[in-house]
Amino acid sequence: IGLFHPFIENPGVRMFGAEAGGKGIQTGEHSASVVAGEEGVLHGARTLVLQDGDGQISGTHSIAAGLDYSAVGPEHAYLARSSRAEYRAVTDSEALAAFHLLSELEGIIPALESAHAVACAVKLGGEMPTDSAMIVNLSGRGDKDVAQVAELEAPR
């Protein structure tokens, strides 16, 4: 549950999670199990799962390997269902733009997983009052993703 843990009991803190929206929720090529999943069981845990009408696990897509999964931990499913946290889908292209933004403005190369959080924060920044404070959790290192980003953005 990571950075959410110290804030769960503080109703004055709004919590947001970013999910891999892949090529867009409407395409079906994503990994946004909170935004688009249904209650199901995966690996023995009842949670939100991307699945078909028969309960078979659906294929997923994300440029971030760590987000390319068809379910979310039950704690996040609970936080979403109880409205304690809000989850937003971030597309591959939005994550790539955030990867470049943080790299260029701050000299921090985010992992592609964290680039989803940065993209979500950029969107939220436009919605929040100007006197608000925001914390964005970055994990991993983006230097491992530089070659993948170059390949994804190479002219075809």
C-alpha cells in the first residue's frame, strides 16, 4: 500500500493512484483493473480483476512492465470501493510525456511505472486549488527504461 499507509486515517488528505491506461480504456488494451475491472479472484485474492464474462483473466497492456498485470492488490480495491482513494488511468502516451517532462525539468529520469504517477499529478495539478500541496511517490530508476523509450518513440 506504500505511501498511502500514513494517510489512510487522515480524511483531510486526498489520495490518488495511477493505473496503466495503455492505449486507452476504450481499446481494451490496458491494465487498469480499478478503473475498468470487476470483482473477481486471482491468485486466491478477491479483488478487482480484468476478466471476461466467464471469469477468465483478460490480456493486459502497458509500456511499464511493473504495471502490466490484470489485477490490483485487495487493499487498493478496498480503498477504491470505499471511496477513500481515487484511481485514474494514464495512457502510454501520457506516461511517456511525463517521463520527458520530469527528465527535462528536474533532471530526474523516472521509471515508466512512476511516470504514470507523474502524469496523473500533472493532470490533478490543474484541478486542485493553487494553495494545495501534493506528494508524488517515485520508485525505481528510469535509466533502465531509456532504451525502451527510445525504441517506442523511434520513427517507423
